[in-house]
Amino acid sequence: MNKLLCILFCFYLVIPMTLQGEPDQDLYCGFSRIDITPPVGYRRAGNFREIITTGVRDSLYAKAMVFRQGTEQAVLVFCDLTSISPVVAQQARQQIAAQTDILASNIIISATHAHTAPLYFGIRRKLFHEQALKKYQGSDPHEEIDYPKHLTAQIVQTVSRAQNSLQPVQISAGYTWQTGLSFHRRFYMKPGSERLRQPGAVVRMNPGRMHPDILRPAGPIDPKVNLLFFRNPDNTPLASLVNFALHLDTVGGTEFSADYPYFLQQIFQQKYGPEFYSFFGLAPCGEINHIDVTTKEPLTTETIGKTLAKTALDYFGWLDPVDKPALAVESKTIRVPMKSFDSKELAKAEKDIHLMGTSEIAWLDQVQANTILNIQARESKELAIEIQAIRLSDNVALLALPGEVFTELGLAIRKAVPFETVFIFELSNDGPGYIPTRQGFHKGGYETVNALVAPGGGEAMADAAIELLQELHASF
Ligand SMILES: [Zn+2]
């Protein structure tokens, strides 16, 4: 009788707990990818002159991963694009939120910064499009499709597929190092160097290989390679995420290409099979590229991709298992001043923009015109900077920032936060040009001209990101 009572009592305790539910605390992930290559003939981005594409070297993708633990969900989408249009990002996030139970603020849409990708928004696109409309009597042969609309639909579809494929996963995380591929690209030059053409600047971007006037690089690189590796409970490899600070401008030419992450995908799929998902997110690398000025030998896209892939492959087995996942997402938006300009400067920009891509005005004047008109198009004196942070465990976090962020800001954030592995994805949800440090602005150079934000905005963004990550860690 006592035994029976005990059993009944146990049922009384256990059954309601199971029915009402402790939420399922396993971590689930879903993955998907979708082709976003425009028709050949669409304009290429990543340059200040008009480039018409002539082919596809390798296809462009939007790749989505969805995380779910209990009721918390987070989405990361990495697009093989130079930059993500803030309008596309906003509309895609709203549509995903409307169609699923995922909050728009928990969705990160990030560009890998592949330069061999379409030019589909901003002042330069508008200029070349309007020139074509005039030239071809009202139709633009280089915009065969409404690409922003197509891209939005593709992103929404791939996130939906990723969510439909949620499955329990085991994640491991950590970081290794990669040297020899990435180089600081701003240099102090000998006083009076003819290569220092910008008045007031003390540094020069990409002065050229073996240039005799080079004194030294004006800052550091970030050699960390942050890695996530996903397996299913049977230990089958499912996906990886690589986060590295190196500009994706290594291909050139007139064909679409995802740049060096294409080779990561190729190498990982050779090892783990064609169903394996290879994700790449770009770490802050505003002033980092692949040009080693101490040698005449260029690094090819294939060498970069395969070298980085090997470094990651060699380390996947050494990553730490994320044993106690604790998924949480926080975000905040700060407003920082943009650069100001007077009516004379605006009038000059409006005139200069029509000389874009010609040799009639200096290149930096073209960059300046582009910046001023992009600021004006935002119809505000302030730039809204959205910062999103995902906590995977007490030791692993992911952070999304807009713009092309100077590597020094990324390094400062990582140093100040209590997580050991911190993924940072720049160019998320918006592309307001470069986000230099205050010091960087002081030194001048191309990146500071191609920036909408006023000096100090980068530090304000970094401070807000640090605070957000500290809060996420404290709430563990
Ligand atoms: Zn760039």
C-alpha cells in the first residue's frame, strides 16, 4: 500500500512537471543556403567606376543559420554581397518576423563584403542607373531584375527553410590564429612623399608594393580566426562558421564571385560532403587587406581561401564543446552624429558626382562626393547604429555591427568583455561606409573620407557593444 502511495505521489509530482513543461533546454540549429547571383550584365559593386559583369566565376549565396533553445531564437544570415542595403535588411527582417515566431531584433543580416557582387543600392547605383535610363530611352539593361526585391525574397525564403530544418546540435567553439594573409593597409610615409596626396593626412592606403617611401604600417592586424563547428547528436558534421578580419577584395575582374570564402566552402565540402554548410562572417577589417607591401608576389584568392580553410580544418578537432548552451539575444540602437557639410560642399558634391569614374577630378574628390550625398540621402544628422549580441554560453558570444569597422575597435571590444570567444560580424544590417577610430580620423586617408560617421562614433559604438556583452554575461 505504501509502495502504491509512493508511486501515485511520484506521478503526481512528475507528470505535471513534464506536461506543463520545463521548456526543452536542448540547443537546436537549422541551416539553409540560397543562390542570390543576379543575371550576368548587372553592375558590379566595390568600385567607384561603373563595372558591368560578364560572367559567374562562382555563385553568390545567402546562407542562414537559426538557433533555438527553449523560447529564445536567433538568426544569422551571411550574404555574399559587398554591403547589405538597410532597406533590404529591414524589410527582410520584418517579413521573417511576420511569418515566423522570431523577433526582428534577433535577426542579423550581414554581408561578407565580396566586391565581385552586385551594385544594387546607394548613390553610385543611382548615378549609373540614371545615366543608363537616359542613354537607353528609359530602360536600364543592367538592371534586368528588381534585385533588392529579389534579394529580400531569397533571404526570407532561406531563413524559413533553415527554421524548418531545426535539429538538436552539439556545438564546439574557440579560436586559432592565422598570419601571413592579412596586412594593415594604412602606412606612414616619408615626409613629403608624393604618395601622400591628401592634404593633412599622415597615412596612405595601399601605397604600392615595395614602395620606397613606406615607413611602417599605421596600426595592427587581427590574426584571430573564431570558429564554430556544428555536429548532430550522432556526431555527423553539419556546419562550420569562420570569422576572420580580412577584406574580401581579392578577385577583381568582371565576374561574380564570393571571393576567398568560396574556397573555404569547397575545401570543407570535400572533407565533410556536399551537404555540409560553410558559413563565413567578416570580422572588423576596415583597414586590413591581403596586400603584403614587402613582396612583389601577390596572394591569390585561392591561396588565401585554401590556407584559411586548412588552418580552420586543423583546429576544428581542438575546439571546446559548448556543454551548457545558454542562448540569449540582446540588442540596442545608439545614435551618433554624422559628418556635417555646408551648402558649398554639397553643391560641389552634386557637381562632382557626375564625374565619378572619370579622371577629370581626383579620386578622393569622387569618394567625398559619394559620402556627402549618401549622408544627405539619409535625411538626418545622426546615424542610427544597431548593435546585436547573441550569447551561446558563458564563454562564447557573437556580435553584429554595421559598417566597415576598423580592426582596432574590434580588438578593443574583445579585450574588454568577459567572453573568451567573441565573434564580431561587421557590415550587419547596414553599410554606412567605414567606421574608423578617432585616431584613424586624425591620421586621415581614404577610409576616413569614405565614412558617414563623425569622429567619435566608432568609440561610442564600441562602448555600447561592450556594455551589451557585459550585460549578457552578467545575466548568465
Ligand atoms: Zn571595404
